[in-house]
Amino acid sequence: MSNAIYVIEIALVPLLVLRRTRAFAVCAAILFLVAIETAAREWFFGLISLNMLLLFCERDYNRRLVGVFAAALAGLLLMRWGVFPEVMFQ
């Protein structure tokens, strides 16, 4: 399984560079990121990675979703400061 993960990560890079396969690669990378981050529960890394992946889209999704990303990151920061209760996974 670990070999498949790094092979997928490496294989998606050239697909992101090529204009013809970019839309597929962005969708595949987002699905892959969601799958990995669901198990790893690294919310900050997942949000930042998703934000960077959206830079490859033809439309400017980062500008449209800046409020969503800011709210999510602010929520994580407030959890760290103890204002919000921490989310625990059993």
C-alpha cells in the first residue's frame, strides 16, 4: 500500500503539468488527498495542499473559496488556542 501511495503521488505530477491531462489530474489528486487526509487527519496540511492543487484549475477557485479556507484555518487556530473544543477521533 505504501508503494502505491508514493507511485500515485509521483505519477500525478506530470499529469498536472500537461494541459491536456490537467483537469483529470486535479480531480484525481483531490480525491487522493481526501482519501489520505481522512486516514491521517492532518487538517492543516490537507487544506494547504488543496489550496495549492486548486491553482492548477482553469477557473480561479482559490479566489472564490478564500473565505472558506480562511474560516477553516481560523477554526484550526482557535482550536489550538483552546477557544474551540478539539475534535477527537476515536
